[in-house]
Amino acid sequence: MGFTAAIRANSRPPALQLVKTAVATVLAWVVCSLTIHDGPPPIFAAIAAMLVVQPSLNQSLTKAIERSVGAIAGVVLASALGIAFGHSAVVVLSAVASALALAWVLRMTTGSGNQVAISALLVMVMGATTPGYAGVRVLETIIGAAIGIVVHLALVPPVAVEPARLALDELGGEIAASQERLARALLTMHSRRELDELLMRARRMRPLGEAAESALDDLEDSLALNPRRHRHRDELVAMRESLHSFMPIVTQTLGMTRAFVDQYEDELATEPAVQGIAEELRRAAHDIRRELRLTLAVTYPTFADTDPALTAPLRLKAPKGTRWILVGSLMEDLRRIRMGLGARP
């Protein structure tokens, strides 16, 4: 299982990504073969094009810069050492070590640093027997990176809107479901096992929140420098605002669930204050789904009312005995949920 997880992703990349990578690699090879007639096959142009084609244009430009700058730095360093000390094995190893040290001193990214070392190694090994190899190496890399960018622009870069929508919808749906489960739990008796399961299911909201944050980051990255970015910019802003209002509600809903589990007693369901809180939780779940419907245009077959449900204040009588501790805790978190949902129209 560990080996499989190390080499397999949770999902396949888009087919368009595969097509763009293949087209860029082939074009880089053909173009360099036609323009650079001397020396070995244009392997490094093909590699550069292959690595440059990333899921977003922003990532592609970053890779192109890493490859180009790293190749130039490595070639210059190796050429200088080769001219000064020759191409013996000791000099080759020294060139690799010097390249890594140079990347560290200049605080280069991992991709750029590795490219410096690889370029230096190849120039020292192959440049000794291939005249002009260093210059051709740089030229190939730049051509391959440029072709990767051009292909990425020609085949419209994907915009990661749908994964962001699904992630936010899943988060909002789980928040609403957690609030409805807690509302039902407040009105019935439970075993310890059922209480533990209630808390465990509520804890699913946190990883879903992290996944939604990551999906929105991917969407923002895919829009950077993208020709279609203006079409989706407002949608990204709306989803960011919804996520910003949802994340505190995750904490508050989880806190209410934890307080109920920790201070549960069989007679809680008979407490009028607890019954009122359960109704407010159902209304909060309604408003969460309303928020999703307004932001994502999500259709719920059984959800037709678009008016907010958390409108009237909840008035309570003093609970019996020490139940005021639990009721007070639930009411404070409920107040914060109301504020979070009421902050948006």
C-alpha cells in the first residue's frame, strides 16, 4: 500500500495536459533538429519543453525561468572550470559540487539549483568531446522552454474552477449536515458510542476546509496570466468570501458538538432551551445551503426558499440546574454562527 501511494495520484491529470506535453516535446525536438544541425540529438530541448508544460501558465513560466537560468549558470560555471583546469574526473566532481554551492549561496529554488548542477555535469562530461556543446546546450534549453510556453498558450490553459466549486460545495454541505445531526442529537437520548460517532463525523469538516482552501489556491494560480482570468475573477472572489465565512463556522459547529458530547445527560432533550437551540441549528444549516446556492448556483431539489432563516432572535428561559453551562456554551457559538451568516446578504 505504501509503495502504491508513493507512485500513484488520487486522480488523473486532465487529458489536455497530456496532449500539450506531448505536442511541446515533439515540437521542441523537431524545431531544434531543423535549426541546430551539429552535435547530439536535441534531448535537452525536449526535456525542457516537457518540464515547462505545467497545469497553469504561472507554473509554466516559473519552470521556464528555472530551466533557462539554471542551464545558463551551469554552463558558464562548467565552461570556466573546464578552461582553467581541464575535464578530469576530479574537475567534473568539483564542478557539480561548485554548482550546488553556487545555487545555495544565491538562494535558488530547488528546480533551478538542480538544473545548475545537471548542466554543469553534462557540459563537463560531453563538452570535452563535443565542440561548442556548452552554447548549444543553453540554446536548446531556451528553445524548448519557449516552445513549452507557446504550446501552453495555444492550447488554452485550463482554469481549475470546477474542482474549487466541488470542494467548497462539499465543505458547505458537510457543515450543514453536521449542524442538522447535532440538532437531531439534542432532541434524543444517546449511548456513548453514538456520541463519539457524532463527534468523529463533525471532525470531517476540518480536512474538508483545508481541501477547499487548497482548491481555491489552485484556482487562483490557474487564473494568473491566463487569458480567461477576467471571466472567473469575480467568482473566485465570491468563493473566497464564502470560505472566509465558513471556516469560523466549522470551529463553532465543532465546538458545539464537543460541548454537547462532553456534558451530555439523558434529560437534556426535555429542556426547552435545548429544543430552541436545535431549531436554530436547523435554520443555520438552511442558511449555509442558501449561501452555497447564491455563490455556486448549486441546485437542491428540496430547497426552494432563498430567504435567510436565521432572522428572529432566540429567547430562552433559565435552564435547570447546571445545564446553564452547556446551554451558555451552545448559545455563544450559535451567536457567532448567526453573525458569520448574517455578515453577507
